[in-house]
Amino acid sequence: MKKVWQCLEVGFALCALGVVALFLVYAFKLHSNDAAGWVQAVGSIAGIFIAIWIAGSQHRADVARRADEDARSEYLLEAELAWLSTEVVGFLDQFRDIKAGFPIEDRFSEDDVRDLLDRLSWCRQRARHKTHLWMVGQLRSSLMGTVRAIRSKIAHTPMVLTDDDVKLINDLRLAAIEVSDLALRAKAILGPFAGA
């Protein structure tokens, strides 16, 4: 519909220019030499206006396209943060039942940790504002803090966890849950993106 309207605008402008040119020829009783000069002058002016109009429409189309791309990338980032935060919380939930005074086992795969860290890095590179950076930082801190605490106890021989270790791991897990809740609320507020 927009293209049809644009074609109608151009057609109307050309018709109006023709009417003006004919009016000038008949009003001033111009000879063919004079008429040709006037037609050329009016055509030049029309060409300038059409060039300005085309440049403006291309600029508006570029601005609209960039806005759509920005909205889509914002949606993808919010969706990935929501999905990733639930996976980080799921990873940390495997340590939910740990108790002080009991030995800890290596319950996770290096590939899982590496995958989560790679995806966190992807989100950090595409962060648009401080809230995104905070969320990514908190998720990474919770993940790495838990991994470090567990690895420090299983590095040589299995050691028991202290109350401080258990508190740290639980605090990190709760911080990740807070980020996950925030990310899921943000995704729910955004709703489905039509272009995704």
C-alpha cells in the first residue's frame, strides 16, 4: 500500500508540473524556443525535488530497518538471558542439598561449565545497558564462585565442606535465582517478538 501511495504522489507531482508548464506556455504566449527553456527549468527543479524526496524516503526506510533490527536483537538478548539464567540456576541447584561436614563430589562436567561461560560471554558482548551487564556479571559470579568452592574441596582428596562453604554456595545460588526471576519477568513483559 505504501508503494502505491508513493507512485500516486510521483504521478500527481508530474501531472502538476505538466499543468504548470502548459499554463506558462499559454499565459505568456511563448514560442517554442522559450517554451523549451521553461520546460527545462521546471524539469530541473522537479528533478531536484524528486532527488530530495527519494533520499528522504531511503533515510526513513534505513531508520525503520535499524529500529527493527535493534528491537529484534534486544528481544534475542532478553530471551537468551532468561533461558541462560534458568540453566545456571539448574546447574547450581545440584548443590542445593549440600551440608557442612560432609564430603563433596565432583557433580558437574567441564563441558557444561564451558558452555554456560561461552553463552554468558555472548550475552555480555551484546549487553545494551547496565542491567544486562549486572545480570550477566551476577550469573557468572554465581557460577564461577560455586565451581571454585567445589573444586577447592575436591582438588587433591575429597574434603568436607565448612559452614562458610555451604553459606557461600547457597548465597551464590540465591543470587542466580534473583537474576533468573528478573530475566523471566523481563521476558514476560516484552512478550513474543513478532519478527523473531
